[in-house]
Amino acid sequence: MNTIKCQICQKNFKMDEVMKAELLEEPIVQMIREKHPEWSSEGFICLADLYLFRARYVAEIIKTSSQEIYDLEKEMAKEEHPVSRNLNREFESSLTLGERLSDGLANFGGSWTFIGIFMAMMVIWMGFNSFALTEKPFDPFPFILLNLVLSCLAAIQAPVIMMSQNRQEAKDRLRAENDFEINLKAEIEIRKLHERMDHLLMHQWQHLMDIQQLQVHLMEEINQPSTKNQ
């Protein structure tokens, strides 16, 4: 009985126990040539070695797929410089002493505490000049000095409030710029995620197609003996 030598194990086998090298899948051929440079497409390989290389190829596909998923998870979990920041702390750290005082005065001038103190001072002022100091009041009716004090207070309070409002507008612009950077960063990250997922899915589909092709070849090889017997 004629026998054929396997290029891998160098043993002799029957014709139905070997396969022509030219019929092998290209990924399997590449894997064989990495370990056996003398491989020839005109030779034969025994089924035992063929199944072994196919099993190694499937294991390599599974390992590669797992590594790709791990690399993707590692890249997604990699810490990057955050875009968001504490604007209140950053803005307050850059304020000068005068700006802090103007903000404090603006906050105090817009509170019920200021209104209560202001009303109490007016009542006391008018009471002293109307009843307590009837002989020599320092600001008799119609309280001209009080009007002057109120005018000066209003003249000082208005620019202080305007300075505080200007800083609030600058703070709002800084917050809007930060929101824009965050939205832009989120858009870029989502786009990168879609690209990575598409790349991963393409590789996964290719791996599945290769495995399915191997399964089809195995089914054909299994059915060949039954066909010959018939």
C-alpha cells in the first residue's frame, strides 16, 4: 500500500489520513511556516498535525480577541487630565482685596440685615433730632444732613454693586467656556469610543468568520469518509 510522508512529523500515512498542503487555509499555512520554514504547498500534512494547528489557531484567535477587549478596557479606564474644574475656587483665588471687599459690601447691601440696620439708623437719627435733642439738634427737620448721607451712600453703593455684577458676568463667561470644553471633550470621547467599538467588532467578525470556515472544513472532512463508503 502506498504511503505519503507528512511534512510536519515526517511519518508515513495512508492517503485518507493526510491532506494536500494546497488545500489548507491561508492563516493555518502562515502558522505552519512560522514553525516549519521548509513547508511546501506541494506536500502533505497528516490530519493529526492539521487538527493540532487548527486548534492552536482557534486558541490564538480567542487570545487575540481577549487581548483586544482588555486593551480597549485599559485604554478607556486610563486616567486623563480632567477638563472640568472648580470654577468657584479658581475664580476666588484670583480676586484682589478690593474685589473681595466690594463683593462683601454688595452681598451685605442686598440682604435683609442691611435693610433692617438701615431702617433702624433712620428711625434713631430722626428720633434724636426730633425728640431727644429738641434744643440743639445736629440735623433738624427736614434732615438735610440725613439726605446728604443717604445720597453719598447711594453714590458709593451703586458702583460697588456694578463692580460685583461685572465680576459675576466674568464668572459666568468662565463657566460657559468650561461647559463648552466639557461638551467638546465628551463629544470627542464618544466619537473615539464608537471608532474603537467599530474596530473591535470588525476584528471580532473576522475572527468568527475564520472559525466558521474551519468548522465548515472540518464538517466536509468528516463527511468525506461516509461519502467514500457509499
